[in-house]
Amino acid sequence: MDYNSRLINSWHEKCVEDEAILADLNIRVNKAFSQKNKYLKLSHKRKLKAEELDTVMNDEIKGCLMNHMRCEEHHSELELAFNKGFKKF
């Protein structure tokens, strides 16, 4: 009986040690998951910001192209008017 109680005590101590190890691992896993979620949120925010900047840049490019096309139209109108005036002169 003494032998059995020593086995039970050693088994119990081993279980307590393993439980402490598992608790530590559980804490580490939870920290890793929280860090992962933090980085996922951060990357999602950066992705949204990049998409927003891309949209703004595309709008600016479209605006510049429209201005360039208007300038070319005005330039061709001015050139026609100049040529007509030069012919009359």
C-alpha cells in the first residue's frame, strides 16, 4: 500500500507539472493568436489605405488627362483662329 501511495503521489506531482506546462503553453498560444489578429487588423487597415491612395491617384491622373485634353482643344482652336487671322492679314 505504501508503494501504491508513493506511485500515486509521484503521478500526481507529474500531472501538476504537466498542467503547469500546459497552462504556460496555453498562455503563449493565446498571445500568439492576439498578435496574429493585431497584425491582420493592421495589414487590413494598410490595405484599405493603399486602395484609397490608389483611387485618389487614379482620380488625379484622370483629372490631369482631362485638363491636358482641354488644353489641346484650346490650343487647336487658338491655332485655327491664328491661321484664319494670319490669312486675312
